[in-house]
Amino acid sequence: MDRFLFFPGLPLLLLISWLFPCAEGKAKELVVIDQDGAGPGGSDMQSLLLALHSPEVELLGITVVSGDCWREEGIAHTLRLLEIAGRREVPVVGGAVYPLLRTRKETEIWEELFGKLFYKGAWNKAYLGKELHPPLSFPEDPFRPPAPVEGEPALRPSPRFAADFLIETARNHPGEVTLLALGPLTDIALACRLDPEFSQRIKKLVLMGASIDPRTSDPEWSTNPRFEFNFFWDPEGAHIVLTSPWKRLEAYPVDAGIQAVMRRELLSAVSEGNSAVGRYLNQYAWIGLPMWDEVAVAGWLDPSLILQKETLFLDVDVSHGPGYGNTLTWKPGSEPGLGQQRVEVIRQIDPKRFYRFFRERISQTPSERRTAE
């Protein structure tokens, strides 16, 4: 203790800092996002921006799976977004190109038997019934994506594979990582099967998925309310994830996601000024479409945005019949007990508070974010 003779208060300060390491500020949430990366703009990219603009989040990486678009296209949009947002340090890791079992041909046969699907993601021939700028294209070759209209990224993705990255990250930070699953669940299903302890190492799985009883006249759900694209794209992958033993599982179904829509007033508010992100959104945001993924990220960041939730057991219909890929639900006590997990299902959010939250986060300048940190 001789070295402290001239600083009698120093040992006490050291003791306080050792006992209360977060006394000067709350520790950041360690996060990995698994996303299908359609863009530019739109719910996939805007949810990434929301996480990137949140000072309480330490984004360890983004894994990209096929779904709304093919993996290679999603990787390009994600890398370019990171460049525009000034976050080149975040690794981007490619994941599964195809679902575990479902194929384009099988889906076409299914449509002949049970009726045409409104939306099929990367398998669509065209995007039906929506006006987008720029319009989405759906190339049949997954490995020849169209040139990104927002510009080719100079950044390159990690050479690793998404499932390996997820497993290693969970092992390096056991019980500390929140996994935001905002696309089809193929990558996460592979991680669960490759490492049976993976799900137990994750602090919380937050997924944008499922559909229960959305109040909408949109033809995508009006006659098939249990349809939800992320589950539909890879039903077997979703089934594996929903029957794996997570510590905590929170789901934002279509019911919640359609309650917030990108409006011109919101776009004007978040794209004011001359920031690179503002210019990006002003040019590429998808006006009039629900903010599914942004709602999931915002609700996890600020639970006060949630007005109604309930505990349910979830699974996916994998029978390859007319309900293939649809959401299955049970009240506690009526579940079949085949591995289904308790899920906190968010049924209703506060749209006004959500819009304010989104606007405040996205409108922050880099200097304001550093100050908040």
C-alpha cells in the first residue's frame, strides 16, 4: 500500500470502480442481426440503420440470408449501407442461399394445388401491387445479383459462414448476446443444429416473424391471416428455431408490424439536413409499406412502445399441405409439448411513440451519438 500513501482516497476509488464497473454508464447491449437485406431503403435496411444509430447497441456483426432477395444482393446492399452510415467496422457475413428444404419448383407446384401466393420474396417474378422507387427486381440466378442502384460497395464481406460466426460469437460472449432475427431463420436453424448448446448461450432471441390475426385488408393476409413471409420462406428452418431451448424468445408478428407505415411526413423528418443517411433515405425509402423490422428493433430497445403482448407457444406448419409455412399457436397448457417454447408475442404497439422514437434515433448526427455514448 506504500504507493497510495500520497493519495489516501485512491484505494477507495479503485474499490468502487471494481465493485461497480458500470457506475459511469450502462454497459452496451451486444447484438448480432440476421437479416435478408433487400434494398436500398425499405424495412430491412431501415432496421439496420435504427440499430446503428442506437448508442446502447454494440453491433458485433450482420449475417445475411436469402429471403426478400438473394443473399449476394442482400450482402451488397448491407455493405453499401454501412459505408453510407460511416460504420465500416461492422462485419457482414454471408449465410444460407436456399431454404433447408423448400424449393422454387415445389412452391410453384404448391400454387397449382392450393392457389397463387401474393409474395414469394426472391422467387417473385415481380413485386405485385406496390409502388417502389427504385422498383425491386428478382433475378432467377442467386449468384448474379443486379448492380446496386445506390452504388457498388468498396467494402467486402467476411469470408466466413453465418452459422459459424453465430456459434463462435455466442461462445465468446455466453449469455451476453441478443440475436435480432429479422429475416428467414435458416442461418439460425443451422447454428442450432451444428451446436446444440448455441441457443442456450444466447441472451435473448428477438424475431420478426409469425402472423396471428392482423387487422388489414391487404391481400397478402386478408384471406390467409396465418401467412408470414419469414416463416414461409423456410418453414423447416423456422420449426427448428421455434423448438430449440432459448432462454428468452420475443416475437413481433405481422399483427404488430403493420401498425407502423413509412409515411412522407416521417421521411421528411428523418431526412432533413444534408447527412449521407438523410440523402439515402430521401432517395430510397419505401413510402407506404409497413415498418415490420423497425418495429421489432424499436420494441426491443424501448419496451415502453409495447401496448399489448401475450405468452404463446409458436410453431410452423411443415405438413406440405395448404397451410405449409403458416403460423401455429397455442395458449399455455394446450401446446403439444414437442419442443415448442414460450414466446412473448407482441400484439400491439403505440404507433405515435414508435414514429417519434424512430425519428429521434435516425435524426441523430454522429457527434450526437458519440455524446450520448
